[in-house]
Amino acid sequence: MWNADSLDSASATSPAVSHGPGGLPPPAAHLAGLAKELDPTALADVLVELLNLLPAQQLTRVVQHGRRRLMCDVVSLLPIEVAHQILVLLDPADLARAARVSTTWNRIISASSLWGQLYHRSHWQLNVPDLIHTRFAPRPECGGTMRELVAASVPSTPTVAAARSPPTAAAPGGGDEGGVLLTHDNLPWKYFYRQRHALERNLAADPQPVATRFAAHAEGIYCIQARENVMYSGSRDNTIRLWDIKNRESPQVLQGHTGSVLCLEQTGAHLISGSSDRTIRVWSVPPPDANGLPSGEITSVCTLAGHTEAVLNLRMDTRRNHIISCSKDNTIRMWDATSGECVDELVGHIAAVNAVQLHRDLLVSASGDRSFRVWDLRLPSDRACIAAVDGHGRGIACIAFDGRYIVTGSSDKSIRIWDLRRMQLSAPPAATGGTAPTTRSFTRDEARSAGLVRAIDGHSDLVRTVQFSAADNVLVSGSYDTTVGVWSMSSGDRLATLRTAPPPSTQTPNPAGARVFNVQWVAGRVYAALHEPALLEWDFRTGVDVRGIVRG
């Protein structure tokens, strides 16, 4: 009778034995035929008994064969889009580990399309218009290489397995020393993700960078307007200063107001200022030079008078060629930017209107009466208010708005983020007729359930100023507690706390900070206007390539 021992003996001493179909000796072929008639459970039991009879050398061979059967790379068999939908759920650290599994996995994870999904999942936006059709070369000091840029994209193939071999053709645009010509199809998303990640890492770093102090005005500074290379500041000393940010110099000082300059707005060829002297001034700004600074002297064009109290905030409405201002006199006024005439007035607040923000046809206003209002400027002024929200326990000092999200800061020490879409406001009537919607009023409890996304309680005194960038997923706030807060818009988590106190010295071992009146976020830089004659800049761009982050 044949048994396993006789098979082992025959294999070792009789190499010339004839083989049947499938390459097995006749007894083994007969056994394999019988095994096919067993159900999987019975077959597994027989195999266990047979494995117990094998010597170690043959057992190792069987185990290695089984391991190859079990270790199937499922990811490589999937359509590339499906593989990315799985991998996008991993965080960057896990992806870095997964990329070391094999060459195929490394190629999958290096695909630009995967990093594009990760980029947008992190609530970031890329300034694509400024990048398309430009030659782009990564900066080595920011962790980029031309090789990575050229080979970033996995070919569009049905499965990952078909993409194991690297493409032989050059990436679109080529890869010479002048960079790659970018299109919508070859954006280096992994490189841009790395820059955003580095910026967030810098924000969370401890210690924070030391603030650069601008020796600014003779008295405290109420407002700033900052861009990439240029900044304007308005002060209690009644002046406005133009700043060359790169050189920390003020090449021009604008005079004309007879009271504190409380608010500024720069738009196109004009700078607009509002003052405690109850007037608004319009200034003509010459075209920028190569450094982004005005190429000539800034001059006063006209003065608008009509408010009966200090002008606290203003915005330019380019759609209607209007200047919109708000005042301590509880009103919002619209002015014709060409003639300087007051053409309309919005009323409804019962305390000072501290701030206004505009996005297309929608205006939001914040007041000391604890409410913010939403106005549709396509409607007649007496029916333009489409929402009045009792948003805080005390007066609202500041507001920011991007068309969807409204952020408010209050003397109740809190910041609140609201989603206008959740409020389900009535649509405006058709241009040909229809009934205008009435104001929808929200009590504090109704507002919390209808439109409140989250409340941020991180300051210990009045929140005087807020600004946010949904594109950067960043919210900045300034408070009378002498700090600037940097927060994640999507989660509300605190990213950084920036203190306005100067570094300790021998003469002043415990220096005091100053109240923050205004803050600005410019893609990795934070600017603050203080109650003292100083401007501060915190720069988080070290090791970060801000191309694609900075808005042109």
C-alpha cells in the first residue's frame, strides 16, 4: 500500500520515476484526484495530517508556497481611482510608511491626483489661475525636486498593476531647468501639499517666531490693510502711512483727517479712509511699480460728509460703484463713488454699527446691539434687510464674510462662525416683479440651531477684530487680552497664540502686551495693529514656497 513515507523515499532515491499528468508521480496524481472530491473542510483536515508527516525541509517549501498564495497585493489589482479612494483616508505619516512597501505602492502614492484629493480634503484651496501656463520649478529648500515634478503623475490606466512601469515620455511641458509648463492636468499637488503642511507645522511650532516691530506712528494704530508687498495703517495721530513691507519703511504719510483714522479700504486705484472726524476720504493711488508699491504720490481726491458720528468701517462696492460706510450713529450709508453724494441709507440697528463686510450683492453688519444683519443690496433699502440675528450675549465688535461663512467677534469674549446657507433665507424677488422677502429675525437660541457652525472661546477679553481665509483654512482674531489667536476654520482648533509683548530685556524683564485693534492674514504672515504706536508682523513662511498660496 502506498503512503507518504514511500512517496518521500521514492522522491529521495528514485529520481527517474515516471510522472503522470500535471507533473506528479502516479501515486501523488492519484491522491490529488481523490482530494478534488473532498469538500474544503475535509480537505483541510487531510492536509493538516499530511503536513504532520513532512520533514522540516519539505514543510518550509509548502509554507513558502502558501505565503505567496495568501500575500496577494489587492491594491495593485484595483482601478487606480478606487485605490486612491482607499489611500486618501490615510494621514500623511501613514502614506509615507505605505510608500515604502513596494515600488508599485510608491508609484501609486506619489501620483499627483491622490495628493490633489488630500489637499482639498484638508480644506485648502490653490490659486490655480496664477499658476496655469507658467513655467514652474520647485524650490529645493522647500523640499522639492524637478524629478518629482516631472514624474508626479501616474498614467491613466485601468488598474494600478498596469502602471507599475514608469512612463517613458516626458511629463507635459518638459522638465528643463526653467521648470515645467503647468496645465490643469499636471499640477504638482504633492509639492503644494507639502508647502501647506509645512506652513501648518510652522504655525504649531513652539516657540513661535519673534515678531518684527514696525516703528510706526506717533500714537496707537486702529487699522491696517495689508497685501503681499504693501501695507497701509491708520492711526490715532490722524495720519495714514504707506509701508514697504520688505524694507520695513514708510515712504509716504497721508494727512487730511482731523480725527483718528479708524478704518481703511484699498480697492484698485483708490484708498478709502474713515475717521472719528465723521468724514470719509478718497485717495488716488498711482499704478504699482515693479515692487508692488505705488509708483507716485498718493493724493486726496474728495471728502464725503454726512455721518453724525465717527465712521467705524467701510467697504467698496464695485458692482454699484458705491462706497459703503457704517458709523457710531447707528446707520449704514451708501455713497456714489464718482460724485461723492450719499445715495441711500440702511437703518435697523439700535446701537453703533461697528463693522460691515461685503460679498457681491450681500452685505453683513455687526452692531453693539448684539446682533448682526444680512442685507441684500439688490432690494430697496427699506426692505433690504433679509436677516437679523441675535448672535452674542454682548455687543458684536467685528465681522468677516466670504459669501457663505460669517465670523463674528464680541465683547462677550467669544468668536462665532455662522453658515449663511443653513439659515435658509428667502430668495430675492425676480427683477420683473414679485414680493420682497421680509426680514427673518433669529433669537439667540434659534440662531444656534439654524446657522451657528461653532463657537470659539479662547480669548479672555473683548474680541476686537477677526479675519479669515477659507482658502487657507485659517481664522485670525485680535483681542483686548493683548493676544492674536490663529485658528483652524474647519475644526475651530487653536493653531497658535501670538503675544504682543516685546521680548524681555534687562530693563524690562516682564514687558506688557498691548490691546489688538486690527489683524490681517496674508498667506503665512500675520499683521497686527496695536493700541500702542507699533505694528507687528509674525512670519511663518520659513521653508515654505507660497506660490499658489498667495493671491495675486
